[in-house]
Amino acid sequence: MLNAIREELLSTSGKKKPLKAPKKAQQDMDEDDMAHKQKMRAEQKALQEAKEKAGKKGPLSGGGIKKSGKK
């Protein structure tokens, strides 16, 4: 009798496995979707190149913290 109760407690106290989410079906892309995706990639590439180019020049404001002439 004690063994049966002990087995029930042990089996219910463990973590339950989460349910797996179903895999998303891959959508068929038409020409408009393909063109839009290609345009977004081109914009992202141009933005990345602009970031790299801007990073090479160094800081724009070389003044840092401005201090007043008064003491």
C-alpha cells in the first residue's frame, strides 16, 4: 500500500514536458513577394555599408564636454 502511494507521488511531482509547437508551413512566394524581399535586402546592405563608411571617419564632434570659462 505504501509503495503504491509512493509511486503516485513520484510520478506526479516531476516536470511535465511542454507541448511542441507545430511547424509553420512554408509559403509559396509570388513575384511581388520576391521583389519586395530583394528590395529589403538591398536596403539593408546599403544601410550596413553606410554604417561602415561612417564608422571609419571617427567622431563628428571633437569637443567633448564643453566647460565654461568661469571658475
